[in-house]
Amino acid sequence: MGRSAAHSVVPNTPGLPGVYHKEIGMSSLIGDILLEEGKITEEQLQRALNEQRNRGGLLGIILVNQKAISEVELIQCLIVQQTKAGRSHEM
């Protein structure tokens, strides 16, 4: 899945990897992971990104607060994110 310009507007959060590896097409951005897994829609992602731009905060927490995902889904996504980030550092 390619990245849209909207996904790159919000900077990565310090301490949480958010890296897109163009050469291997693997993203560890939480919004991309949730989209790829069918947990959220593009509309839900855009709504959360807009709130993040306007108010700040972590995207995952914003999505939970907006009831787009559950806390359990957020934790599962963070595990996937860490796994992807770990694999990308090995390459």
C-alpha cells in the first residue's frame, strides 16, 4: 500500500518508530498499519490526523478516544509496529 501525502504531515512521535521504507514498501506508521489491517478507514485516519495537527497527542490515543479502535486493538497494533520496526533495522 502506498503512502499518501496526508500520512506524512504529522511528524513521528519521539520514542515511537514511524518509518516508511520506500525500497521495501514497509511502513511502521501506526495509521498505515491500522489501515492495512482494516481496523480503521481512511476517513477515520484523516479525522484523527486533523485532531493531532490541531491539538497534538499520540495518534493511537486519539483513535481510541474517537472510538475508532479499542485499547486492545491499539496494543496489538503497537506490537505489530515494534515488530516491523525491528525487522526494518535488520535490513
